Amino acid sequence: MSRYFKFVSIRKGHEDWMLTELEEGRARFGWSSAGSDLRLIKTKPSSARTAEEKIVWRYTQFLINRLTKGDRLIIQLNRPLRKFVIAEVTGEYHSTEPQESDFNHYIECKLLTDTSINVESQAVSQSLRHHLSKRGHYYEIYEDLAKEELDWIVEKSLQGDAEFLKANEIEHTAEFESKILEEDVITQTYKRISTKWPSAYFEKFVADLIRSTPGLEVKKQGDSGLGWDLTMRILDPIDGSILHEDIPVQCKNYIGAVKTKRPIDDLERCIRNSGSSIAYLFIIGDLTKEFEDEFDNRLEALQSENEHIKLKVIGQEQIAKMYLNRVGAGF
């Protein structure tokens, strides 16, 4: 399966130029100025780079350090996102000579879609639209279902499939727009939670969230030093009896993609140090495929020792929904 990267290439007033560049095999990227060839900046130690070179490197080094032939770019040419095209990386990174004021970086590519894809059309699912609406000038799409849908879009576009082209012209219904609004509210909610309750205070936020959720109780709050931030109990929804006691809970608040294994290490410590067969992780951040693969591998290893072990991950969207239910938003 191809790797897909969201790739924002917006130069106001130059949309036609950008599209012409793509048709001629060049995917342009900004964050550059005269003398900002990444190949030259890469040869310099960090301490020898100018302040401007450090900024350019921070935002654009992925062009030479991550992208490889065969990767696919979902290219946004306008803001807000309404349409996109898909291109495949066919060659190397280059820098314009002589350089202009911006967008001097480019990757050799070929267009895979003969027409722009309308992100609000029936040709694009709600789920894929969500994956394409995240902020950032560049990020990788990790979800397998999203990548499969993008493969399908490329295939149908290359074939000139009549049903696909028709679907690409038809806007979604009011019901779809209502769902998109709900998704936007959830997204803005977990982003607000992330900034309002940073790591040092996130544990208190999770504890309050648990207390406000029917069937859950906080038993003991505070860092145990053994791998968990608090413990909780789960109650029977009918008679209120305790179903599970002393469940360890880890609380993590990250910004952007979560690639570190530390939350998984802590979950494993929860299991080994608590005697509980269940451990929970409440986590803000975009869980990458690497994270999910490591989580699955670690859970499988633990279950080979005890088949009753369960590791539960409460991600940022579910946290946002719990919070919205708590304040009466009804999601």
C-alpha cells in the first residue's frame, strides 16, 4: 500500500501557476527564500546554520528526509480545503536556481488525478474528509481505510470512471453537513482540551471526566510511582455494584503525532505492578500507525502470559465526546 502525505501548496494568486508546475512534474513547497537549498543546509551542522536556515530546515526537511519515490501527495492548492489533486513522487528534491522569493523547493512528481477531487462531494467519504482536514502544511495519513479509499480515488480517476466523475460533482446532503459540523466541534474540543489542560494538569481533567461519567468512579488520584496516575472502579449500571476495582489509569497529553512508546511502556508497567488485568490510557494526540502497531504487539505479548489482560485506549475524539456529554452538548 502506498504512503500518502497531505501536502499544502498554497501561494495566493498563483493557483494556475501551481497547477501548471504540477502538470510539468514539479510539486512546489514554501518556507523558502533565496539561498535555502536544503541539500546545502543539510551539510551544515545545526550550530553553523543561520536563524533563517534553521526555520527553513524545521519546516521543510521532510522533503529530503522522508519523501521517497512512490509516495503519494494529496495536494491542497486553496484555503479553505474544497478540492485536492493527487500526485506520485517520481524523483528527487530540487531547488529553483536562480531562486525566487518563495516556493523554491520542489519534488519531481506526476499527477494521478485528471480532475480536482471535490472534498465535499459524494466521491469522498466523511471519514476521509476528516483525515484531510487536520491542520499542518504536511503530515502523513496513517489510517489504512483512508489509504484504501485514496487508492480507489486514484484508480477511478485514471480510468475516467463515469460514476465516480458524477459522484465528484454532487454535493453531500444536509445530513452530511450536520455530521461534518459535529466532527468539527469534536476536533475543536479536543484541541481546546489539549491547550487548556497541559500535561501537568491533564490528570486532574481526566479525574473530573471520570467522576462525571455514569458507572465510573475515581478511587485514588495521584502519581503512584508504579506506572499510573490514578485508579478507578467500574460499576454495574443496573445495581451499582463494583465490577472492577483498582483499575490503573495513565493520562497523556501530546501535541501532534504520537510516535513515542512511553505510554505503552507505562501501560505495561500498570499491568505488571498493579495486579489488575485491565489498564486504561487517556491520551490526547494523533496516534500513528507505528504507535498502534506497537500497542497491538505489546498487548499480544501480555495476553500470551494472561489471556484476560485488556489494555484500553481512550483517544482524543472519545475524550472530547465524553466532555461534550458532560457539559450537555449531546454528542
